Amino acid sequence: MKLSSIDITVFAVYVIGLICLALWISRSSKKDGADTEDYFLAGKSLPWWAIGASLIAANISAEQIIGMSGSGYALGLAIASYEWMAALTLILVGKYMLPIFLKNNIFTMPQYMEQRFDTRVKTIIALFWLAVYIFVNLTAVLWLGGLAIETVAGVDWMTGMCFLAAFSVVYSLYGGLKAVAYTDILQVVLLIFGGLLLSYLALVEVSAGEGAIAGFSILTDRLPGHFDMILSPDNPFYKDLPGVSVLFGGLWVMNFSYWGFNQYIIQRALAAKNEQEAQKGIMFAAYLKMLMPLIVVVPGIAAVILYPDLTSADQAYPSMMTLMPVGIKGLVFAALIAAIVSSLASMTNSISTIFTMDLYSKWKQGKSQHHYVQVGRIASLVSLIIALFIAEPLLGQFDQAFQYIQEFTGFFTPGIVVIFVMGMFWSKTSSTGAISAAIGAAVFSLVFKIFWPELPFMDRIGLIFLLCLALCIVVSLLTPNNQQNTCVSLDDVSFKTSSSFNIAAVGIIIILTALYYTWW
């Protein structure tokens, strides 16, 4: 598929407009320029709507849109559990974890580890997240983004990757998190508008012009298997989504790791004006997550009828874009690029925050605020350059980049979740116990992969989490109490939430119950 000159013009206007908006937002009223709080945490001034929009913009990227649409094509609505269970996870993060982080007044997740445990644990977590962001997330988003541009616009994938990297640098490098968060509002509006429009046109096409509701009815009638939320063991995709484990198993571990302890996600909430604004933003993001399957999964299911002979499931979303009229196609392409660039900007900002605040500032103490901000900008740029050079060698051998992300992070995710959860909610957790969980996760994962390869990935995550939890408890009980360094007692933290938060949470639970009851 190639874009017309009108589509290219629409896309160019979007790019120029976003850059101008970012540069305007990035202006600093301070004589000496932005300090570290301004650059890395947006001056702790973000309102709830900016937090919620930025959370979704950081989360939704090429692997999310193209990958989940492809999964919708291959296996159906069951893949939506990743989105809907994430909404439930966000409620728990906002109520029980966010207050602890905000009470500690931290910049980064590794910083909390240092306050709770010691420098060893902080360094391990910092190096882990830097490795994941640069060699897994940043690389995968660039690679998939380049392939998406090649598929949709006919531009060489390497040229596409360079464009994405340059685009994210131009609008985010100078302004830091503030520029990223506020421009994300525009990105999310465009993403949702474009996604809903594509879904509407797809359903209308399925119904041969009878309307979107008629089109959805045709999908459920002709593809009933694509609307099973809980897959049975005889389903060919059971290993990817192993039945009720989606609701009660390893997906919880993956969700808490991503939404609760992931720097480039939680950093937006840490930049809130106050705890109430942060919790409102979390809840706003939860409702937007509930909407995502309609935007990315439904077009994939519709493609089964409209394009039944695709050679690859991941071709579903680009193929559906051919339904868009001239001009609007450029706008939807801009929405796809918006999702990719938002994730790139978020990741590079978090890389610069962790590197500067957790590692460099400890090595070079006493430097000026301006110096640390400059170091952060250099770290962002270097991380993108590294990702550009290693993307093809690392990901060219994988059929699915999402598989690469899962395999790498899955080796460590259970241990990370154990460290944070036990450190936050069990005062006897020791530094040695935390380190043992981190090491245990890698060892257990390797053993399971070698000796029990047929075990579904999600079940493997759940079992390793339980093993790491037991290991952490045993080692902590054997460790002298003087190794503990609890910075803030839970007695100092209030988990009481506003009535609006509670009502919104109940609303999500009711909607989820109805969805799973309808398509169990």
C-alpha cells in the first residue's frame, strides 16, 4: 500500500505541528533552564488528564497495534485479556502502590530500592531496566515501527527507523517529560479517533453497508470461535493464552511488573501535582485501556472475513488501512506513527532518568542541575543510536518481535515483582532476600525453559513467581535484621482513596464482569 500525495501532506502537517507544539511546551521560565525535577518529572505539575493520556501513549506502540490486531486475526478476542486485565491492575496500582512511591518522593524505581534496601539492590534494578529498555523495548519499537512504515508507506525499513528516532529526538530531547506528556494528549486523541474510525469502517464493510452494529453481529455469527475469551486446552493457541491462567495466573505478575514497577510507565504518575491527581490519571488510563480492544483487536477479527488469505497475521492492520479514504488514511498513518514515537520518547526519557539519577549522579556528585540535565539528554541520544545499530541483528531472526520481548523480560519479571511487593508490604524482607529473588528468577526460568519447554509461558511466569517468593521469604528470615532499611513505614502511608476513584473502580469491575460473562 502506498500513500497518496494528500495523505503525505496530512502526515507532514501532523509532524510539523507536533514538533512546534513540543518546542512551545518545552520553554522554561527559569533563568538557568530546566533543573532535574523539571526535565525528568515535569516539575511535578502534571494534571490527571495529561497523566492518563501519557500512560496510554507510552503503552500503545507498533507491537501493540500491529501485534494485537494480528492476534485478533489469528485467535480472536481472547487477546483482549491483556488490555482488560491491565485496567484492573491499574486500580490496584493506583490504590496500593502509588501512595508508597509518592510518599518516598522518588525520581526512579531503583531509587526506591535504595531507600528500602541498599545500593546493591538499586544498582541491580537500574542495570536491569537500562538493559531491557535499550536492548529489548527501544530496539523492538524501532524495528517494528520501521517495518510498519515500510508496509504502509513503501519506505525502506532502515529509513523508517531513522525517521522515527530523529522525530522522537526533535520533540522530546529538549523538553524532557513535560514535552512528552503534554504532546501525548494530542497523540492519544489522534490514536483513538483513527482507531475507532478504522473499526467503524471495517464493520460497515463486513456488513456490506448495513452499519457497524450489523457488521459486529456478522462477526459473532460467522466467527464464534474468535469470541471465546477463555481458550480451551485443545485450542491451537492455548499455549499463548492458557485458559483461566489469564485471569488468575502469570498475567498478574506481568501486569504488575509493567504497570506498577516499570519506570517509563510509572514516571508519569510520579510527576503528578499530588496523589489525588495521580490516582485520577491512573483511573483515566484504566478506562482508556478498556477501549483499546475495540481499536486494535476488532479490525483484526474483521480482516478474517475481508482478507482471509493473508500470508501473515501481522498484515491484518496495514491491510485494513486500505479501507480508509484518501486524506483520512494519512491521518490514521499519523496515529500509528504517533503511538510509536510516543513510546520511543517515553523510553528514552526513562533511560536518561535512570542513568543520570541512579548511576551518573552517584559517580559524579556535586555537579550543577544543568549538568545533570545535559547528561540526561546525551544518554537519551546514545540509547537511540545503540538501538538503531542493534535492531536488525537482534530482531531479524525472530518471527515475532513480541516473542523476543516476552522471552527476555520473562526471565526476570517474576523476581522483580517479588522484590517490589515484598519490599513494600513485608518489613522483614532483607536486601539479601531481594537479591536472591532476582537471581532465582533467572535460574528458575532457564531450568524451566530447558526441562519443561511445553509449559505455557504465562504458567511458567506464575510458577517462577511463587518459587522466587518462597526463596525471598526463606532467605530474609535467615538474614540478620540489621540489613533492613525500611525508609517509610506503611503506618505513614494512607491507602484511602476518594469516592470518585472508588466509584470508577466499581464501574470497571462491573464492565469486566459483563464482558467475560458474555464471551467466556
